Amino acid sequence: MISTVLPNPPRWLPVRVVLGGMLVSCVIALSGGAGFFSGWSGLFDPALFARGGRSALVFAIALLTAASAGYTLSWLAEAGGRVVTIIAGLLGRAVALFPVAALAWSLVGWWIGSLGKPVETLMPFQLDAEMKDWRLMFGAELWEYLAPALVLAVPLFGEVLGGVGKPLRARLQSLCLHGVAWLIVIEDVLHFMGWGGWMAQAIRAGEAANVAAGVAMMAWLSAVFCTLLNALPTTQPSGAGLFATISWLPWPLWVLVLAVSLASQQVLWLLMWLVIAAISFPLCFARLRGQAVAQQSFHVASWSFETLSQLIVWLAAIATLHPQPLSGGVMRTFQPLLITTPAQAAQTLADPARILHAGLLLLGAALVLHLLGRLLVLGTRDHA
């Protein structure tokens, strides 16, 4: 849960996000063999703007749903006392740590296979000419957006609820930077051709210029959402210093899209671990100052377990989107999440048990690491 380890948001956050996104767009374009400014040219593409607008609408619906439900439960949990707050935070953590690809395929498989309901982007609802009515057509169009929005709202809800005790504005602005990465996975699963579905295709096809353009586009959209969220009240001061500036950038998203130019999954996994560790280390470092050596070791161990817990979630996303096939070692654990052919998709929709079991296994590992980190924090307090 990245929002729980970040320092206070810095001033001029939207400007920093845009500048960082434009710079990373150039880096991705160069690393993939495209021109330095080829990603920026996509900002003037009407088709890309339309895709960005579709995904922005999906994300807005998901964020409103998650924020409403998550903040309400957070408020009720805080009113119920410390034990209820801890239980609510653990529930939110469990929801947020469930791999998004497994979540999306499981929900869609249950909706289509068990309930027999349509998903407009996968199985369009067909009407005879004499039955066409504007209300039915509007409902089909509306459901096309609601399906990915409601799936995305689940992990966002977990993030909001798991960050109980942290100011709401900081939690939501963090989701605007990191939660958009789940759009790539969810839109790819649902074949929703917004920004996310287009990015998934560009990553697998190795189209560095298109991926760079997508990064630049999402930098502007994230900045717009962060600007709108500045209207929410906050009691925390603005973050200051280099750590706050660096931490409040969508590093995991940027590493995720590097799959377009890095063939080695092991390198991507290492980069993702370094990014998560670097983002969360300032908070750990603040706890180390003035502590005894024994307490410092507890904090460092807790920080290590927490970063590994987060890493599992992002590794699942990398395994889902990476164009190279998975092979050997621990990668086989993520194999059920990689669905690239219509035959695999049909089999998963008919029987999502395999991908659900893989998701539960990864969730269990991430939760165990998280609980170990929490126990070490409690051990630090007892030792003090």
C-alpha cells in the first residue's frame, strides 16, 4: 500500500507529475529506439485524446465509488476504536494486495459463467432491429464503462480503507499516481479500448513511441485529477525536500511500461523492488533516528517485509503484461495470470478456478509478509 508509506504530498504536485511524465516519456522513447520527442507528438493525436478521455471517465467513476465506500468504512472503524480500526485496515490491505489480473478474470468469469450476464466489451448485447430502444442502447453503452470502473473500484477501495488514519486527500492523490496502472491490466482483460487497453497492446507489441505517448498522456490526466483533489481539506503540511519530490511520482507505473524495451523480466523485477524500497525508505529512515541498534534492526526488517509484500502485487502486473513468455523458477507461480490467446481467455472465463487459486496464493504470501512487518513494528514498541 504505497499511500501509507509516502511522506506528505509536496507543493505543486500536479506540475511535478507532468514534468516527470514528460521526461520519462522521452527516456522510454529513446530506450525503445524511437525519437527523443516521439512520445510528445502523441499529445496532439485526437485518437489518443479520445482513449484518454474514456479511461479518465472509468477512473473517475471507480475513484468516486472507492472513496465513498472506503472513507465511510474508515470513519466507522475509527469510531469503533483501535481494534476495529486495525481489523478494517487489514481487510483493506487484503483487498488491495489481491493481484488485479486474477481479480478481473475471476469477477468476469463469475459474472459471465455463473450468472450468465453479458460484458459489453467481451460479449456485446445484440438487439433485433424491431427491439431497438434508446433506453436499452443507453444501458449497453453505460455498462461498457461501468464494468471496468466497478472492477477497478475494488483495489482502489482496498487502498482507501487500508490507509485508514491517513488524510483522505493524500490517499486519493496517491491513487491518481499509482492506481492508474491497474487500468492497463483491467482494460486489457475486458477488451475496453481506452488508454489502458491501448497501452497493453503497445507494450506487448514493443511500440516504444506509442508507450511513450501514453505515459505523457497519463501524466497530464493524473495531474488533472490531483489538481481537482486539492479542493479537499487537509490538516497536514506540504512535504518538503528531495525525498518528498521523488516519492510522489508514479515510479511503479513507469517501471511497468519499461517492459516495452526491457526483454529481461528479472531486470524489471529488480527495478520494481528498488523503486518500492526507495519510495518507502524515507519513512523508515525517519524512524531510525535516535533509536537503539536493536530497535533500528526491527524497523529495517519491517521495511524489508513491507516492500516485498508490495513487490508481489507489482510482479503479478509485470508478468501479466510482459511480451516475453514466463519460464522457470518462481515465475511459474505467475503463469496462470498470463492470458494472451482467445482460447486461453475462453477457458479462463469458463473455469476461473486456476487463476483464482494463483491469485489467492500470491495474496497469502503478500499478507504473510505484511503481517510479519506489522509484528516487527509491535516488537519494536515492546522492546522500547
